Amino acid sequence: MKESLPKKSQLLRNCEYYNNQSVYDDLYNKSKKNYKFRDLMQYIYDRNNILLAYRNIKRNSGSKTPGVDGKTIEIFENMEVERFIKRIENKIMMYKPKPVKRVIIPKPNGGNRPLGIPCIEDRIIQQCIKQVMEPICEAKFHSHSYGFRPNRSTKHAVARMNHLINNSKLHHVVDIDIKGFFDNVNHSKLKKQIWNMGIQDKNLICIINKILTCEIQGEGIPIKGTPQGGIISPLLSNIVLNELDWWLSSQWESFETNHNYVRIRSNGTEHHSHKYRAMKTTKLKEFYFVRYADDFKILCRDFKIAERIFKATKMWLKERLDLEISSEKSKITNLRRRYSEFLGFKFKAVKKSNKYVCISFMSDKARENTKSKIKNQICVIQKDTNSREVRKLNSIILVSHNYYKIASHVCKDFTKIYRDILKSLKTRLKKHSKEKLNLTPTFEKFYGRYKHNRFFTINDITIFPVYGVICEPAMSFTQSICNYTEQGRKTIHNKLSNEFYNLLNYLLSNSDNHNSTEFEDNKLSLMMGQRGRCFVTGDRLKVGEMECHHKVMKSDGGIDEYNNLVWVKSEVHKLIHATNSETIEYYKSRLNLNENGFKRLNSLRKRVGNLIIN
């Protein structure tokens, strides 16, 4: 009965649920060919695009955060599908966003980060727009921009830094800190950049303008900036700085030469080594950059080049993007002498044998912040020793290990943190803890190698060892990976079989508009969760011979949530509700259930108030 599930990339899987992948692929391919998009609203209004936006928002923990109207995603769960779609369509047609809720989040360095939380309807509309704009923009973004993009993360930016220091032997870093980037984006310039990317639908740009100038609660209408916290804001920020990426790249990395040196590797990526060898004989200045959102580094061969690039970039940002840099935080660093900080890490080039190699640690601020979080949670547990707080401490430790493990000397960092908090652990938790080890599956998976060390166990939950981190070198991003090409998806995601597509297409084309949005969304997920098989018999489900059953009937207060639904064959569904002995015997003989099948059948019969059968 068991069949191995395809590799999952959840956002890609969601696209397949709603049969949208081919649409986004087409937008990506056209964008690659510099197509001018003048009618994108047809894709944004599309029924499946709206349902996909609902699904992507629903899975986000932020969907439970209310905006100024106090509403969350829950208001749409029991709404009929057709009514929900019409409501979002009408909202887009007559778009007027509600004010954005202002939330202040404290930064680790002591400052504050202002976030803007749109209302839930506005978030769904922004998600609809983002889903259509993203493939167009991805086709135009630079390959060494890593922030807020599909499949890319901090570890890829760190791997790029390591590569440029170790392999390219670039040891002078231009650190440029843009002063209040998200609060100072020029709206007019951003709209021109969107237009130049080929997004030339005036109706869409009008909606984006309304999003940018939406009133912020307590502050009024902004004249510049992209509010952090909005669904579409990260994409817009990447559009702003994409122009900077390509300007920097054009000075060396993607400089156009008279002779074509490009060679295509077997994996489809371009190879430029002969080109750069030839360029080094000219007066061109060699440098590369790596960017994660508004945090970026420019790595150069020597100080003179770094100085020229620093001045040129500062001038370019001011003249082209109307952005200023922080003179206190922006500088040139010689990695052979000093550390350079990036994304919570600090890097330095140290001599080893006859060459310089990159070493990395947690930054001083990151280490102190991690230590402070752990200490504060220990204080909380001292006052309240419930299991939830102990699990929260374990979560802080595990998340910190997972993020910083790509630093080459991370073990030294966490050993230091452990020494600093050990006294706090002993004095504050001694009377609440036992020195026994409780091996949970999570502990076994991540820290099973530390079974013979001393531990603190509270409420039968063993605190994870703070020193128990293992360095895992960051791997470079494989540039052939792309969500919007079939070849680019193969390494991260296995396509659904035609059999699954047939089932999903049937469900989409035969949905009941009177059902709730939650039910229509969950039944698609459940079909994949059950691998397209009947819960009771294990047989493959077939179009016209399957039904989605509520474990607790709606007449008895059952709801449309995922855990209350199950796909079964139509004959099984009849047997679940059957009370007449002749009907029961008839379907029993047709289904020929085994012991496990009867067990599952009876569990469903009991839930609807019927007697078990043998």
C-alpha cells in the first residue's frame, strides 16, 4: 500500500494543487525574453491564483495576527468558495487598502524595527500580486542576490563569502550600510524600476502605488519607503536594489567583452574563467559582490580598488536611488588584519601554510544576544517550571545551533556561551532538575552523541546541550535551481504523477461553490496526504468513486479542518453510515476488508455514532 511521496517544496506543491505552475513558468520564460506585460490583472484575478494565495497565507503563522480591523484568516474559513473569490475580486477592482497597523519590534543591538501589519484581506491581495510578479522578477534578478528569494537563504550568502575569500583570494571588503533603507525607498523611482522590468500593466502599478502610500496607523500617509511586514515588501525591496546589483556586476563580473568567452557547463550554468583571465590583463578593476536584502559586501583585490569602488557606490546610490549610506558603519576592511561582520557572522582571512583561508565565528553581538536569550529563558523556567517553557528553551538552543552551525569556529562560540550560562543553569534550575537523561526522538536525532554527559531534566524534558553544535560548511547555491523551469525544479522537487494531476484537476473543476473555502482547500491537501488512496481499504481512489468524509458530522458540530476529513471510496462511505444489516453485509462482501481495514472502518463508524461491525 505504501508509496514514496515526491520530494516536497511546499510552495511548489501548492502551485500544483491549483494547477498554476504552467502559468508562472510561462511568465518567467516571457520575462527572460524581455516581454512587456501589459495585462497582468487577468492572472491576478484568476480563481486559482486567489485560492492559492489563501492557501499560502493560511499556512503562514502570521495569518493569525490581526490588522487594524482585528480580523484574521479565520473569517474566511467557513465562507463559501464563490463568495470568498467574489469578495477578493471586488476588493481588487475597487482597491482601497485599510490602514496598516504599526508594530515596533526591538532589535538585538538595542534599536527598534518598525513593522507594518496590513489587514488580512490586503495581505491576501498582496499575495495574489506577489505570485504573479515573482516569476517575472526572478527572471531579471542577479544570481548573487540571496535575500527573500525562493530556495535561497543566509547559508548561500555565507558560502559565497567563503568562496570569494578562499578561491578568488579577495581580502579587502567594502562594507556599505544603507541608512534606513526600507524607510527611504523613493516611490517614483521604484515604479519606474517595476516598469523597466517589463511589468507595464498600469492598473497593477496603480494598485502597488496604493499599497506604498497606504496610511500607517498613528503616522499618516508615507511619502517614501516600503513598510516592513507587508507580503509584497521584500519583493519590492529586491526590485529597488536589483539595479545596484547589475551596475556593480557590469563593472567586472558581467562586463561585455568583444570576444565571446562563455562556455556552458553540463548542468546548464555559464563558465567565464577564460574571460576573467583576459580581463585581468586590462585596466578593469576586479571585484565581486554578495547581497542579502539591504546588507551587502563588495570584495576587492586591494585597498586602492576598494577605495574607488567605495566612493563610486556611495555616489551611485545617492544619484540613482536617492539613498544615503551611514558613514559610521560603512568602511573598508582588510580581512588579513580585521574581522568583517555579515548576517550575524564575522569573517577573517588567516594564513595557513602558504595561503590565506577564511575563518568565521558568530559576531560578538550575535553571541551576546544568543546568550541573553538563553539566560532570560532560564530565569522564566526558574519561576514557572511548566513543560512549555522548557520546550521553548530547547527551541531557542536548537534554532541558534541550526542558524550559526555554518560558521567554521561555531563550536568555540557555543562552548563560550555554555561556560557563561553554566552558573545560571546550576543555581537557578538545580532544585527543579534531575540528572537523568530522557531520550526523546528529537534529542536522539540532534544530540544523541552526548548521551554520557551531564544534563538538566525538568518535567521529564532534558534541556539540549548548549555546547552540542557541529559545524556544517555552507554549500554554495546551485544556480540551475529555479522554481519556474521544469529542469530547475528537478533537484528540489519531484513533479506529481499524471494520476495525481487527474485527481486534483477533477477536484478543482468539480468543486461545490457552496462549500467553505477551508473545506475546498483541505480536501486537496488531504488527497496528497493520503497518496491518492482510500483511508480504509488502501485502494487507489478513482474519479466518480470517492468521497470526502467528515469524521465528526457537521450536524454534530464537526468542522472543515484537515484533521476532521478523510478520503474514502464511495462504497466505504456508504458502509460508514449504514445501519441496516442487509446493507452492511452487502458492502462487506464487496469490499472484502482485512483486519486493519475493519479497524479503520470501525473507528470512523464510532465517530458518527454507529455500532462497530466484524
